[in-house]
Amino acid sequence: MKKYEKLRLWYKSPAEQSHTGWENNSLPIGNGYIGGTVFGRTDIERVQFNEKTLWTGGPDPQNRPHYHYGIIEGKETLLAEIRDLFARKKEHEAKVLTEQLIGENADNGGNGFGGFQNFGDMYFEFAHNPSGVEEYVRELDLDTAIASVSYRYEGIRYLREYFVSYPDNVMVMRFSADKSKSITLNVCMVSAQGAHVSIEEDALIIRDRLTDNHMQYEAWLKVIPDGGTMKSLKGKLEISDADSVLILMTAGTDYANIFPDYRGIDPHDAIVERIQEASKKGYEKLKESHLADYRNIFSRVELNLGHEHNDIPTDILLKAYKSGERNHYLETLLFQYGRYLLIASSRKGSLPSNLQGIWNDSNTPPWNGDYHFDVNIQMNYWPAYSTNMAECAIPLVEYVDSLREPGRISAAAYTGIKSTKENPENGYMIQPINNPFGWTAPGHDISWGWAPGCAPWVLQNIWDYYRYTLDREYLKSTIYPMMKEQSRFWQQYLVYDEESGRMADIPSISPEQGNISKGTTYSQELAWQLFSDTIDASEILDVDEDLRSEWKNLKDMVKPLHIGNDGQIKEWYEETTLGSMDCDRKHRHVSHLLGLFPGNHISDAAPEYVEAAKVSLNDRGDENTGWAMGHRMNLWARTGDGNRAYDLLNSFIKNGILDNLWDTCPPFQIDGNFSYTSGVAEMLLQSHLGYVNFLPAKPDDWDKGYVKGLVARGNFVIDIEWSQGRADKFVVVSKQGEKFAGKYKRITEARIQNESGDEIKTERVGSDMISFDTVKEGKYIIKFEGTGN
Ligand code: FUC
């Protein structure tokens, strides 16, 4: 097996100059703040770009002085009235009244919801006629996060390189050739907002305000030719006969995630400084710091699924896969691409990765390019910890923390649960749709709009930050307060339902499936998980003993899981057989199975629920939107059925992937990329039940391979090697010196040594499970040699 090979997406033709070309073929680069998509054209190269904070909507003293997070006032007593009707068995009236439990209409960004905007395009007019171009290659190298275009034209070899540096916060582009004085082009920039582009010596500048909310935005493109001449002409910079050209671009806005105005300072000074600093550094140094930064995260994980070296263009590889030719290299590439995309769209200091990550060529993107909290944003972060990129999840933690203030106003307006002077952190609410201006009101259509489980759900991602890193300080200062406040909310929000004998979320809706009812599995399960996790967190920190006993009580009283007459996990408490409720049995959302993944309630500890989850999954079927197949992949991995998980992986690649390997819902939506990466990790390693489960859902097709650098909860970094379908070796690096527990068939017969070759004393804690003490940074090798492998 070859130890290492280049991970790249590559093509023999450019992307078409159209939205379809953008969506299917352009290649994304980014640093969390700035995103770019490279078309790779030879006549007129196009690089479309975004800055993540450029959003319409939100508050604006002139246009929207009464912006109020989507809240419709006067609904404070509605919930109590609905609950009273339910209690008096007036179900019909209760349901009718529930339809009023909605927020302002956000369709097309209305009522200040706004939408993520396209910033603009850069055009580089080379006038290299495509018909004369030879040996054309357009690629995105995942090992360097550099996109490039190379070709031969009239006997000269041209090379163009593009990356976005996180440390310097600039997009860097360099055009060169194998012959001096060969770079001749015009450079122009176009604002997607219709702003004027001015020229100042060697720079093109966009500086304006959005008409919708007066947000100030600015972008600078600076051209630094090496040799040749440069002049400006009709809004363009004309470069002739240069040896090479370096182009730097950076952008910003005066958005700040600060409640309630969401504005900070004029971005001008910071932009000018960044451009100046970057030009002083020069190409080589910029590249050096970019590579050091990027590789530090990306190179932590290696995956090989036993494939041979593969040098076929990515679109051709994908086409073959779609027609039934499985290819483990492509499966690996897609796994690593998910990691690449998260590094490119979510870095500390930036807003989190949105529905399209950071790449958007439209001012009216699908679903406003927003943050969806009824699966999508959670999914974006599923691979962050398990594939060794915990720092990429910091934007999510900080963002959700920032939603507590507006979320309290929404909670008060719709549930009457108010913060007081004595108790300022008394509960916040997050609902399915959200913009970066604190929109936390319910959605405008009840079939999906009311889903208070959104906050507990995303808190699973946030609690996992601690579980993977064991960063106790962060748990104490940031994570636990968020969990505690949400638990306080649910303490006050749940009501006793006599009929079912449960503390229940009433009214309750299974996201996007509808059916106004009482205590759907979705919200009961999320409440269960929230209490369970908050209890654990409070025990770790040794705080809030009094609250803890109340949470324990509630955890026992929410009783989320019920098996229906067909042996399925019920989606609604009222459900009898599959399909007995008004629902789409093939629906993309599988919200009643969250206890299996990402939660840990459905496990081998009660195998009847695992079996019931399989019945539900089989009934839902495999074919679905990209992200939904990705979710199913993770779910099947958790059942331990690697071959079913692999079926989903196949369906996902066949039906959910575009030529540039972006996931499609359709349209392009990035969450599926992330659930794929998470799914592969879940097939190889699981750690949600207090121990490490090695190769828990490895399909037969992955007969040999290795993975390095996956992370398990407890902060263990893990390598696995296997051949002929069975593990040969595990390497465990204990980052925090915790006690280690691991499960694998006949692991009790394995030989365990530390780095110096000393035998490690282990304890047998089950038929296929061992545990042993570790020291901080200690390395442990678990070998199966000579154990009848
Ligand atoms: C949820 C999904 C849709 C889509 C949207 C952005 O509402 O049900 O399929 O992914 O988010």
C-alpha cells in the first residue's frame, strides 16, 4: 500500500462562466472570513468572492428602527392557552391556536431577516483563446489549500496560483510563466452590490454601504507586477510584459456580532493595514505562513482505504463512480475535502460556516444562505472534533453564546420565561432559522417554525468541544453557562402531560414533518440529552448540586423513546404503525433518531431501541437529499452496520455530489459534505458511550487501510491499521492522561506496550473491552500479532 499520495481535485477544463459553472465546477478557497471560487478560465479568468459578514437585514436606524429578531409581539400568553386547551382535550382548538405560534415572515429575506450577499467578482483578462490552449490543468490541492491553473499557450507555460491566508487575512493570487515578460492582462473588479469601483494607483477599491441596512463594506485589490508596465484605463489596471504578477485582495464590513446593534468599526483602516502588511511580506512569505497555518490543522489526519494511486481527473472519477465503479481514492478525497471545507469556512474570529459555508454567488441565495438550526448548522460541525480540528468549532461556540441575549427576548415573547435581575440567565430560545442579527423567533410556518429543540441540539456540538478536548477552563467559563441556562429554560418550559405521564414539550412538531402534537420524540429526546449532558458537566465542575437533582428528575420524566406497532421508533407519541400519522414516510429529516446520532441515548445498552431505529431507517429509505443521505450514513454507522453505512456512502456520492465535489441538496448546500466526513469517521471510530470503539462499522469493501489522527472523546488521538478485514494495530496517544477504555473483537488478546516497549497492565472490562491507565502525552501500541488474527 502506498503510504502517501497527493490529495487533489483536478480537471482538464475550466468552469463555465455562469451560475451553473459556479455551482458545479468552480473551486472554493477560503479562510473563514473571505471565500473565493476560482473558475480557471484562460480568456477571462473569474474569481468570485465573499466576505462572511456581508449580510442584508437586521437593525438599521433609518430603514428598520423596529427590527425585533423576527418576534411578533403579543404572543406571551398563547403558549399557556394552547396547553390549557390540550389539557382540556380540546385538541382541534389547541392545534388551530398553535398555528399562531409563529414569527415574522422571513421569505426572501423579508422583515429584516436579510440574506448572505455576494461581494463581487475579480476578472483577469488574459485573452488566451481557449482553442489555442494546451495541457490545461485546473486543480485544488488539499495538502496546501492552493488552487491553481496551468497550461501552455503559444509555446509558453503559464501558472496561476490562488489561496486565502488565515494569518494574513488576504486572498493571494500569483500569475507567472516559464518565460520572462510574458504576463500581460487587464485586471478589474465588479461589485455584486452595484457599488462604484475606484482606482488608486495600483489598487482597485470598492467602498460603499448596503442600501438595505447601511452596512459599510470595503474591498481592496492590489496589483504588484514584477517587471513590465502598469497603467489604469477605463476602470481597469492594464499590465503588460511582466515577469509575474502578485495580486492581493482583502475585504471587510462594519458588522460586529454585538447585540443589539450588530455594528462595529469602519473596516477601512484594518483593510489598508492588511494590504500593506501583505505587500511588504511578498509572495513567498505569505505562502509560507499560509502553509504553516493550514497544514498544522489539515495534516493531522491521514486516511487510506487500500486504494492504488489514482491520477484520473476528478469529474471523470466521479462519473465512473456514479455508473457503479467504486473507487476508494475518491471516497478518501471526499472525506478530506470535508475537512478542507471546514478549515476554509470556519476559523476563530469568523462567523460560523453557513448553509453554503462561505461561498455564494447570489444576492438571493437559497434559504437566504442563513443558519438553519433544525439540522444544518449542527451537521456542519459534526466532523470538527472527530477529525481533529476542534479549533474550527470555536466560531460555533462563540456564535451560539452570542444568541443567548436575543434568544432570551424570544423566549420571553413566546413562552413567558423571562430573565430577571436576580436571575439574568434564565433561558434563551433558538428556532429553525437564524441570521447573524439575533433572529431567534419561531419560523413563519408552523409546520417547521416551532422547534425549541434547536438550542439543546446545537448544545450537543458545544458540549462535545469539552468532551473531545477536556478543556476544563473553557467548560467552566463558556460552555457550562450556556448549557445551564438552557437547562433552566427546559425546567420551566416542560409541562406535565397526564395522558402520557411525561414532562412534555407541548405543542410539539417533528421538524419539517409537521403534525402539531404533544412531546414529539425530537424534542423529548433533545431535552433528555440536554439534561443528561448538563448533569455530567455540573458533576465535572462540581457545581449546582441542587439543580442537578432537579435535572435528574426531569431526565427520568421526559421518556422520549417509544416503540410502535411496526417495531419502529415512533416519531410522534400518538403514532401507532408506520405512516399512521399524516407524514411523508420518505422524509429527509429523521429527527426521531437523534438519540442514535448525534446523541447517545440509543445504544447497545438497550438493543431493542437500536433494532427499532433500524426499522425506522429502512422505512425512510436511502435515496434522499445530499445532507439527508449524509445523516443516514452516520446513523447506520452507529447501529454498527458498516455495509449499510457504506450503501449510504455510495448513494451519497452517486446522487448528492457535484463535479467540484460540493454536496447538493439540491441546490449546493455544504452540510452534506460535512456529514459525509463525519460519517466516514464514525465508521472507523466511535467514542460516544464512554469508551473507544475501533472499526465499529467498517464495511467489507474496506478490506485493508489505515487512518491516522482521528480523535476520541477523552482526547485520545488514534491511529488504526487493518488488513484482510481485521485490525493489525491501534496507536493511542493520550493527550490528557485519562484512563483509556477500548473495544474491539478479541482486543483482550492483543499485546499492549508503551513507546519504550514496556508491557502495559490492562483490565478486562467486558468480553471485547479493556481499559488501562495512561499518562499525559503517553503513546500506547495495541498489536494483534500472533493472536490468531
Ligand atoms: C432544512 C431542510 C431542507 C434544506 C434547508 C436549508 O429546512 O429540510 O432540505 O436543507 O434546511
